[in-house]
Amino acid sequence: MHIGYSRAVLAYLRQQGVNPAGLYPAELLQRVEQADTGTTFPLHDFHAVIDAAQAHLRDPDLPMKAAECAQTWDAGVLGFALMTSPSISEVGNLLVRFQRLLTTVYEVQASQDEHRFELRLLPAAAGVQSPALARMLMGAWAWRVRWLTGQAALRFDASFEGPPPPDAAAYERCFGGCVRFDQPVTAMQGPAHYLALRVCLHDPRANGVLCAQAAVEMERLEGDAAGLLVVLRRRLRERLGSGSLTLDALAADLDMAPRTLQVRLEERGLTFRALLDGVRDRKAKQYLAEPHLNLTEIALALGFANQSAFQHAFKRWTGLSPGQWRKQQARC
């Protein structure tokens, strides 16, 4: 994940009158404060930063409060690309396109209709999640939209997986609208007309250069070991309706021995089933958001033999039946 989120935690500590030097090993603090703005940071190190801060302040809502300290320019080249974008619509497009420059833990999914837009956070790998990071990312989005547009009164609705905090005041202050917990997905919604709001620092020439630089960084990132998962998920999505959803078939797509692919997945703490489950889970939720699709059609589109197999798998992923999940979404 990007170093900027750990820096936001340190900035929040200083706001509260706490010297980070008294909480963290010198080596960890040096890595956070002196790293280049393009530096990535292991998720377990981010947790070390935020867990120590929460324990010291005894504040379970610290991720949401620290989100306000996440500076746009601390996001490196992507941050500056956001700052020079023409509109909030384009800011959303860049977040979806380049989210992996900020974190490989989550993917961003955007949708809109004539009334509302929505940004969802979806785990990039089955079984790998960070509620603290997810809540901090969501809060940072809300504050950044206000800062980018110069409009402090913008209000958003938000939904979060997981139980509610003892006091939701920090969430209500951050989003300004309806905030729900124990929801199937983590997402932020707002009126569709917000997408047309202009970004105060829009600079077409600079934005073009910065977006090109961000694309180069993405190419570099996708060329490393983590980029393999991007390719694998794309191949699985392409194969979902074909029924050829096996490790051997996927390995053949990549001109790789099945055993080699299995080892590469194990190196990342994954199995083929976990990878496939993650792809199916995300696609299932997209299909369930379309009311005209029935469960049999969705099951077949996901490569299941029948509706019953799909329902059993979806309950295993989410704890809800597809019908229950669809009803919860309709109420949000």
C-alpha cells in the first residue's frame, strides 16, 4: 500500500499532541517519514503503525479520524494527477484505473445512474482484507473530494462491512449523510451531479503528463510478481461462462506448467480455489445489482452447474444467500 496512509496516521498523532518517536522503533519511523512519495509499504507495517496509535490513544475510530490528514499530494504522481483533473468524474475514473498505485489490497468499482454515483471497495484477493485500511480509504475519498472542489459542505452516504463503532460521530462528521454498518460491501455514494463539479487546480497540460507518468508506474507495477494476480483474475473473468475453470486450463492460457502456477499462487498465500472464489464473488455482486437477472442466469454466467451450487458458494463467501444480499442492497 502507499506510504501516504501511514504518514496520515503520524500527522493525526501530532495533531493530538503525541510525538510518534515515543511510539515506534526508529527504523520504522524513518521508513515512513523519509521514503519517496512513490514508495509502497507492506500491509503488516501499516497495521503496526495504526495499531500502536489506536492503543496509545485508546480510540477505535482512529482510522476514520486520521483519514482527514491524508494529503492528496502525499499520494505521489497519482495524487498530483487527481489535483489537476478537470472534474470529480475524472477523479473517480483515475481512482478506478490507478487504485493499485495506492494499494493492492483493494480494487475500486464505480457505478452511477441518473440520480447517484457509487464507489465500492472490493478485496483484491480472497481472504485478504484490512478493515482499518478500508475505512481510512473511504474517509480519505470524502475529504479529498471536498478539498479538490473547494466545497466543504458536500455530503455523502457510506456503508461498511463489520460492526458499528461505539460512537459513530467520526463517521457522521466525515461523510455528512447516512452511514450504515454490517453491510455486504464497503462503499460511498453521493448525488450524481457531484460528478460534474470542477477541480479547483485543473491544469490540462500538467494532467496529461501526470496521467502518462501514472500509466508508466502501473506498467512497472504490473510487471512485477504482484502483477501476475491481475493477469490471472482477468483470464478467469474471461473464462467464467465457458466452464473451463480449472488450474490446468488457466496455466495453459499463460503457457505455464500447472505445478508452476500452483507454486506461484502459494507464494502469495493463495490457492486456485481462493483466487476463483474472489473473482466469482465480485462478479456475482455486480450481477446481483442488476434486478433483471435471475439467479439461474447469474449462476450460469459465473460458471456454476446450477443455481443451487451458486447459492451454496455465495453463502460461504458472504454469510448471506444471494436473495438476502440483493434485498440488503435494495434497502441501502
